[in-house]
Amino acid sequence: MLIAPADTDLSSWDVLANIQMLLHYHFMQNAYLAGTLVAVAAGVIGYFMVLRDQSFAGHSLANVGFAGATGAALLGIAPIVGLFLAGLLAAVGMQSLNIAARQNRQSDIAVGAVFTASLALGFLFIHLSTAEYAANVYNVLFGNVLGISDADVRVIAWSTLLLMSVFFFIARPLFFASIDPDVAAAHGVPVRVLSFGYLVLLALEVAVAVQVVGVLLIFALLVTPAAIAQYVTTRPAVSILIAIALALLFTWVGLAVGYVTPYPVGFFITTFAFATYVLVRVGRLVRGGTINWGHRHVGGNV
């Protein structure tokens, strides 16, 4: 675990000086750049994940990625490659099982089947590993944003650019297919193709985000900001912007607090996200809203 240098003091009210101090070291520059890119993509991907009721699918892809990353590390391959390839295979498996069941949305049974199989593989790879392999497994499970290299930043940057470029073209039809897949299909929208394409993009984002928050904490960036945003507004475009802003806020503040304490950054990102979610829900209760710990669908135009 990286701990801030002894001369680190962020207690001053001089915001500019504090920012300069945080970004003085190259590893913090990489951490903030990588965290920013991941948060932006997570805000967009997470919005559609919550909208499409695919939180379980996203969590399952993260665990599938765990099997892929551990297997890749065991073979001496970059973990991010294993993360994405495993996620891609899982997306194919989920979509194939759903097509066999003639379903447009993800079936919990199909997702669960892929999920359990991937966990079994992950356990096998851990069993075959050596003591030197333990550090890689820890990073996959909990992330290691303070240890991101220049090469990792480049991979994250290109992945984010690809994700945002694809979403720019499919956002409207994907939104339509997410709100009412039957009506969308009747209007000629390729619902199944979009569903599979979204899973592939989700797998790519999971592979990238795992480096920041890890498999076990990935909901902090992919689900919580989007869930909060959809409670705040019913306007899709505004909701996406709020999700991105919240993901950035949780990441930036989590990095700052993690820098000056001996505790993991992922813990702070997750805790800040969960605390904000609770505050929003309590605020709705105080204003007379009805408690409903799930999410709600939204309407409107993208």
C-alpha cells in the first residue's frame, strides 16, 4: 500500500496548492488521469445498466473478468487482456442462452449460469497459482489505481475513446430498446444486436474499471452514480451527466483521501458512493417519498 510522503499536508484551504501537491508525483498523475477516464465511461455505461435492469449482469461480468484476469496472469499475459476476453466470451454465452430462451432482456438464469462457471474457473486458477501470484489476485479483486503505469493509462485512454465513440452512434436506439424492446423491435430496431453490443461494451468497461476499484467494488462506479442520478431526474441526458459527475467526484475525492491515509483508495470511492446514495434516499423519504430500494425506469428523449 502506498502512503503519502511525510511532507504531505492537505489541511490548507488553498485549493490550488492542494491540487498541485496531489499531482506532484507521477503515480498520482496517472491515477487521476486513469480514474477520470474510467469514471466518465462508467457514468455512461452505468446509466444504461440501471435502465436495462442489468446490474446483476454487470456484476457477473466483473466476476467473469476475475477468472479471465487470474488465468491471464497465471499464463504471463496482461490481466486486462484476460478481463476483456473473458467478458467477451461471457457476453456471447449470455446472449446465446437468452436467444435460445427467446428473450430480449438478460435472463437471471443465463447470467447466473455464466457467473457460477466463471467463479469455478477463478478458484481453479487461484489453486494452481504460487505465492508470487497472490499480489496480482489482490489487485484484480480490489484494484490498484495508485500503481497504474503509463502503459495502463494509454490502454484506458484508447478504451474510453472507443466506448464513447460507439455510444455516440447507438445511444438513441439503445435507449429505445431499453425502455420497450418489443415496440422497438416492431419499429425495426435491432434489439438483440444492440443487447449483445451493449454487453461487449460493458465487458470492455469492466476490464478497464477493475484496475481502479477491482472486481468486488466495481458497483461503486458502474451502478451507484447512475442509480442516484435516476432518482434525481427523469431526463435521460441530464441523468447521464449527473452520473458522470458523481462518478468523477467519488473518484477524485477517494484518490485524495487515499493519498493522505494508509487505507485503500477503493474503500473510500465505494464508501463515498454508498453514503451519497443513502443520503439521497433518506432525502426522498424526508420529502414524503415512498421507500423503494430498487431503481425506477425513466422516460423521455435522449
